Amino acid sequence: MQLNQVTGCLLGLAVGDSVGSHFEGQEPHWVRRRYADAQAFIESPPPPPWHYTDDTQMMIGVTQALIQDGQIESATAHSDASDLYVTLSK
């Protein structure tokens, strides 16, 4: 896998997470009323600000662990995730 492919995956996850956060906890019928199809969403996306969630934070932690260790090491991933959570909750 090329670095630009990895970067695209990480960016796509963060953008999708932040867009999706507007719909978290909503019933499907609520979303369908506002966006009948994908084109309606493209033409009128949710208003800013778009904030990413803990899903993106976890991805950042896993990515940092991969960079540090070259593989997923539970201790590193857990430590990074905890550090990020504490930092963001301040």
C-alpha cells in the first residue's frame, strides 16, 4: 500500500466521521426526511461546524502505534488512545 493510499483512507475516515456525527443517534426516517437521496445530501450537506468523534481519535491512536512499532501492539495502542482521550477532555 502506498503512503498516499493510507493518507486517503485516514482522511476519508475523519471526514466521514465528522459528517456522520450530525446523524448519530437519529432514526433512519429522520435522515430520510431531510435527505431523500445522495444528491440531496451533496446539494445541501449538514451545516458546519463538523466535528470528528472518538472514532477518529481511536484511528489516530492506532496509526501512531503502527508508526511507532510497525505493527499493532496493544500496550502502545491503549496508551496512545488514553493519552488522546485525556488531552481532548481537558
